[in-house]
Amino acid sequence: MLVLGIESSCDETGVALVQADGPGVPRLLAHALHSQIEMHQAYGGVVPELASRDHIRRVLPLAQEVLAQAQRGLPEVDVVAYTRGPGLAGALLVGAGVACALGAALGRPVLGVHHLEGHLLSPFLSADPPEFPFVALLVSGGHTQLMQVDGVGRYTMLGETIDDAAGEAFDKSAKLMGLGYPGGPALSRLAQQGDPAAFRLPRPLLHSGDLDFSFAGLKTAVLTQVRKLGDALEARKADLAASTEAAIVEVLVRKSLAALDRSGSQRIVVAGGVGANRRLREQLDAACARRGVRVHYPELALCTDNGAMIALAAAMRLQAGAQEATTSYAFDVKPRWPLQALVA
Ligand code: ATP
Ligand code: MG
Ligand code: FE
């Protein structure tokens, strides 16, 4: 079974081809990505209308690139998968529209995928894929959730952020420090030259006794420091970046360990853009090694949005019998869509 996957939920257009034969983990044949970051940088954030228009320009050339890379023809595609939500409505509609048009033209069924399920399952494409069940730490630009994952579509929420997501905390702090948009990776790079203990920043909800997160107060604390430093900011920026990163990572690691305790699981999977963060990987690896817990990450290139995770999630849902692809091409999208609404 050859699955073509299309991702267009936000500011990345991603297309991929995945091959799934038998019950084994599907194989990634090719993927291609176009990031709109440069286009949105001038505005300090994603402009939805510009995002939609750019997806229109990019998606078919990327599909052709992926087919050429994999040396496959469009008629060989068995299922066309697309991101159905959550995300920007206009951006989602582009991927859904193209996927359904391709499906109709080819006479092949289509399948709408949950973007977060894509992130969640993306570590299955790594060299060291996990096995169910596991605890998942989903840390992206819009979400921060701890989940118990017992199989495809079997997700129980253990805790989540009550305000900002971890990626948002990175991005907003970076913006306050003048590091551009999205500043997460830039802040993390700068942090490597700084002292993580230089500034005392809050660790919100660290001792709350539940598995929820809150990052809005951290952003305010960073703002306070930026104002206090004034002209001295430039000289202390690396220290402030390192201290901010340390605060976010400490909360993520401590809550992940608490989730493992609660679930009794010996396995944790990290997914989403913040999963690329080096300090998070180092600290979580060290803490889990002490407990004999296995940690799985997506490949670095598949931490942020991509088409591979969408093709993969579709293939795994089909393999698990969790969903059937449909030849009804009357698509809709779900800009807001909780992951627990999915059925196994
Ligand atoms: P969602 O999936 O919740 O809809 P999204 O698709 O925007 O949100 P992702 O693409 O998974 O999120 O991840 C993007 C986020 O990851 C951004 O907030 C970005 O700053 C952050 N990020 C990426 N790399 C790093 C890094 N090395 N360190 C910290 N944050 C990072
Ligand atoms: Mg993005
Ligand atoms: Fe995402």
C-alpha cells in the first residue's frame, strides 16, 4: 500500500510517500518540505491568508518532487492522506482540496489525519521505533500534552498546558529578547553559550501534584528581566536564553517523570518541534537512563511539521483498522479538534 501524505495545517507545506506492506512499521520512501518561515518573518508571526496562498503554490510541485525521488508514478498511489485539523482553516482547506481532487482524479480513496496524531506517531519513522504502550510528551508550537498511548487511536490525556505551549514559551521569550520568529531554535542555539543558572526564573506548576503545565508566567518573568537589563541585555542575552531554556526543560522533564510514575510505563516518546531541543533530549535521556526507561524521539528533521508523519499516521490507522479511507470526496476540515475525539 502506497500512501501519499499532504501536510498544510500552518506554515509548512509537506508531502511524503510511505509504503506499508503487512503489519510492520510503514517505510518512508521520500518526503519534501517547504517552510514559509521567511515569508512570515517580516510580520513576526504567521499571516493566515499568506499561508493559504503559498500552500496552493507549493503543494503540487512538492508532490512531483516526492514521486520523482521515490521513482513512483501518481497512478501507483493507493491512498491520499491529508491533515484534516487542527490548524488554520484556510491552510487546511488547501491540503484537503488537493488531496481530494487527486483522489477523485485517480479513483483512489482519501483519508483525513489528525495533525497531533501525526506528531505523536512520527517516532515510528526513526531508526529506533517505539512499541505500544508508552507515555507520550507532545511538545509543539501549539500544544503541550502528556498522554498515555496504548495503541493507534487509543490516547488518554494525562495532563496539558493551561495556557501557553512549550514551543510558544520558547518563541515568545525569544521575541522578547529580539531573536526573531519563530525564535525557539535561535534561543536554544544562543543558550549553549550561556549559564542556565544565571537568572532565577519560575518553574510554573512544578509542584502542583498534577501533570498540567503553565508557561505564561515564565514569559512575564522573562519580560521583567529584559526590562530590568535594558542596555545590558545584549551582554547577558546568552545567560537569559540559557536560564529560560533550563526553566522550560526542567518542568517538561519533571512532569514527564511524574507521568511515567503514574502510568507505570517503562517507555516514553517525545514528539513535536520542541522535541528537537538539545537540552530537553540530554536531560530527559539522563533522567530516564537512571530509571531504566527507554526514550524515543522523531528524527530531527521530522520533529516539526512534515508530510511524512501524515502519510505515516494514515498508513498506521489503516493497518490497525482504526479507520477506512473513503471515496467520498466531500471534504471538511477541523481547525479545532481535540486528539481524544479520535476513535481507535
Ligand atoms: P502544533 O503542532 O501544536 O499545531 P506547530 O505545528 O506550529 O504546532 P511544531 O511544528 O511541532 O509546532 O513545532 C514548532 C515549534 O517548535 C516552534 O514553537 C519552535 O520554536 C519549536 N522548536 C523547534 N526547534 C526547537 C528547538 N531546537 N528548541 C526549542 N524549540 C524548538
Ligand atoms: Mg511551523
Ligand atoms: Fe505541528
